[in-house]
Amino acid sequence: MSVSTTLAPDDEYLLTRETPVQRRRVRAAWLFLTPMLLCLALVAAWPLLRTFWFSLTDASLADTGDATFVGLSNYLFHSSAGWSGLLADPQWWNAVRNTLHFTVVSVGLEIVLGLLVALLLNVQFGGRALVRALILIPWAIPTIVSAKIWSWMLNDQFGIINHLMLGLGLIDAPLAWTADADLSMWAVIIVDVWKTVPFVTLLMLAALQMLPSDCYEAARVDGIHPVKVFWRVTLPLLMPALLVAAIFRILDSLRVFDVIYVLTSNSSSTMSMSVYARQHLVEFQDVGYGSAASTLLFLVVAVIAMVYLYLGRRQLEVRS
């Protein structure tokens, strides 16, 4: 005998109708959200809209008041000489490739190393509290300071990295870490990974300590191998924290500027989209063109973030 779960029209109306309590809660929520939305409009929306407007003009840093509207010419323009504009600039696409390369490699290493360090710190041992405090030091140092320290350490003349590698016999001659086109990107990635692995470790460690212990006790009683427990139990339970850590790091890496600029300045081998935009805005004083680069950078970050969040949400729904 089957029981029908179909609701009558009156029942559906009662379930979907908004009650006075729900309406008051919605009004209270909007009341509390309004100050934050106004602050966002002032500090984020208005500068973003103004940047987009400048990208449609020929404004210069010397005088932005006499800017002339040029439409989409800063993005792409065709003349008798051929295509010009941001989307036709090989340096822009080189900056996009550098940024994506930096993001994929650095975030991947940070997630893997951060998870491994978190698993080690989650084990009971003497002095664990001290090690946890020390592991956060790189993350606490300002990025500019840490990048400058690493630029001295990686110097090909007096850097301690080359000195140690020469002493160990790993290299025959000093390496120009930040000047060599084949090594500079890896130098930037190494510094960024050293800086931000503690952040990922902190998130993973907090998530590990919130996992239910009964699953591990049952696995230990059943004699299941710890590696299998990690892949079947720990990793699926950590997936929400991993997604949060990854999206934070992806957004930071896509708009990376400081560590690259301090280590390699405007080198084409490491130039990111942010460094490219800064070069045209400040050094070339072309506000219109630099604003177009900044606008495209924002669109790239927004699209990648939305796609990542959508795929992450779908994956979590499938797992649940």
C-alpha cells in the first residue's frame, strides 16, 4: 500500500506563504546588511565603475579631466595599420599566461604542502604548540618584507642560497635566480609558497580538529590501513575546507603584484596582469589603457572565481 505525498493546493499555499515572523526577519536582515552594502558601494563599486569609464577614454595620468571618449579602442581597435589595443598586445597575453602559470603551480603546491604539514601538526608530540606558533611566522611577515629578504637570499653574487648550493656541490656556478628567464618564475613561486603555506596549514589544521573521531575509531577497530582511511574518510571530510583555502589562494594569486614586482620588477618572464596594468598606469601614464587592463583583470578573476565556486558546489552536492 503506497502513501501519496502530494500536497493539496491549500497546503502548498500555506507552506510557501511568507509569515509575519519571516517578513520581520527579512527586514531585519536587510537593515543590518545596508551599512555593509553602502560601504562596498563606496570602496569597491564606485572605483570599479570609474576604472571602467577611464578604460573607455584616452585619459592620461597628467590630466584625467580632459579625457576623450574612445569607446572600446583601448581593448581592440582596427585601423589601416592593423589591429591594436589590449587584446592585440602580445605582452598582455604573455602576462595572462604568466599569471595563470603562477596561479596553477603555486596554489597546487600550497594546497598539497599545507595539507601535509597540517596532518603532521595534528599528531600528538612534544613541543607541538611551539611548532604551530613557529610555522605561522612566514605568513605573519608582510609580503613586501619577505620578498625583499628573499631577493637578497637569491642574489647571484652574495645570496646565501647560491652559497649553500655551491658548498653542497649542487651547482658549479652561482645562479641568477631573479634575472634568468628560466629561473625567475620558479623563484617567485618558491617565495610565494614559503609565504602562504602556513595560511593553508592553519585552515586545514582547524578542519582536521573538527572531524568526528568515531569514524577513525571504527576504522582502527576494523584494522583499515591509515592511507586508505585518509583517502576514504579524511580527504572527503576535508573537501569543504580545501575548497575554501583554494578559492582564497586562487583569488590572491590571480591578482598577484607585490612579490613579483619586488623580486623581478617589470621582467617579461614573470610579468603578471597586475604588474602590466601598473606599468601602463604609472610608468607610461596611460590611464585609459591601464584601466582597460585593470578591468580585464577584474573580469578574469570574477569569471574564474564564479566557475570555481559553481564546480565546487556541484562537487559537494554530488558527495552529499
